[in-house]
Amino acid sequence: MILLDGKKTSAELKVEITEAVKELKKQGKKTPHLAAILVGTDGASMTYVNAKVKACEMVGFNSTLIDLPEETSEEKLLQEIENLNTNNDIDGFIVQLPLPKHIDEQKVLMAVNPDKDVDGFHPTNVGRMTLDLPSFLPATPYGILELLERYKVETSGKQVVVIGRSHIVGRPMSILMSQKRPAGDATVTVAHSRTKNLKELTLQADIIVAALGIPEFLTGDMVKDGVTIIDVGITRIDDETKKAGYRLAGDVHFESVAPKSSFITPVPGGVGPMTIAMLMKNTLLACERKS
Ligand code: GUN
């Protein structure tokens, strides 16, 4: 069993990005600048956004955090987005999800200039991705492709089961892995909450991407020997024995699945750090495209 080490791989990626930033500066070009909008005080979202800002510092980007209160109106948020759309110094920006219930997420994502949409959530980028045209790939699926590629996990002709059909992970993952591309050329099945014969499907899978958001859902009896496991889940579970008061659990029951796997991502330290590294990569790309 080989651990797909996202912490190590993302550190390597950050070194590569840092070098690219130095090169841009040497050529007298602008420093990449990422902005993030956070609405409200959700603990996990605050942690993720802070990690994104810290990653910017590490690779030599400029960053701006726009921290808005929970009660921010949709109109005010749309105004902030328009300011970022028209601010020439900002190369890319993200609106951290989920948003408070009174805000229409679809409307907000549609308002982002597709050229600055480094999350790849705007319909223009989703459409371009689907048609194999150059686009910003959503960071989590992009990070998974990068991990599979760097660890030389064979995907061509393999049976992949993606559990979960979210717009952020499951759906784009299934599209990308079925395309003719590195870490692609796979035969992909998308399973979800209405799937009737899930265990039958997972038992046949060469690669399973678990992205359904139910902690420790995928267990050892559901996978075949030699499977590759990508665990996208990250849920806080109350645990008084921990200093933070919680522990992080993936969608995979690691203890029973790992012994049967050829490759597996840990949680934490697997997909999570890759997501942040790929956001940096997209921001670099957005900056380079402009110059
Ligand atoms: N919430 C969970 N994942 C993501 C992500 O990749 N981007 C944004 N903006 N919000 C998220």
C-alpha cells in the first residue's frame, strides 16, 4: 500500500510555483494577486480561507481577504465581486462556499468574471472544461488528477467509481477522468444517494473517488484487492480527547480499506493540501494569461 501524500506533493508544487513567481518578477512582470471573499464565520470555511491566504504568502503571491459579516446582503456581495472583476491588480478571486442561506449561490458564481474565476465554478469554465477547451479546472478535481499523475497511477481503461455528484467535486471529476488526458481515459460511473447497487459497483472498481460527505462510509468489504482510493471527505467529528475538541474523518474507513489498497490518500494530508496548491497554480495561470 502506497500513501498518496498530498502534503508532500503540494509542497513540491508550491516550490515550482515559487520559482515561476521569481521568474515573473525577474522579467519585470506583475506579482500574482489572489483575493478571497468569506461571508460569515463558519469555522471550517475560515480555516480553509486562512490556509489559502497563507499559501499565497508561501509562494510569493499578493493576497487580499475580504471578510464580510453573515448578514451581508446579496447586493453588497455582488458589488464586492464587481469591484474585484474590475480591479486590474487582482488576477483571480474566489468566493468561499457555502454562502449564508439568504444569498443565491448560483447568482453569485455567475457574477464572477470567467477570466478571474480561479475556482473554475463559472458556467463558462465548466462548459470549456467539458468541451476539452483551455479553462480553469476546479481545484479539488485538478489536485486529484495531479496526484494520480505524479504517482503514476494507471487510469487508462480502468473502471472508476465516483461516489457523489456535487458541482465542485464529483461531477467535474467524472468528466475529467473520462476525457482523453493524463490521469484520464477511464470508464467512469457516477454513484449517488439514489444508486441502488453501490457495493456491486465499488467491488468492481479499480479506482474509487469518495466524495459524498459521509464520514467513514466506504468500508473494507466494499472494495477489491489492489484498489486505488481517493478520499475527498473531511468532516469534523467531536472528540474530547483531542486538543481542538474534534478530529477529522474522511469518507473512507481507512483502517479496513487501506490494507486492501495499492494506493490511498490519507485524511488529513491527502486531497486537501492539493486543492490549495492547485488554486495557487490557477492564480499563476490567470496572471500569466494577462501578461
Ligand atoms: N468550499 C468547499 N470547497 C471549496 C472550493 O474549492 N472553493 C470555494 N470557493 N469554496 C469551497
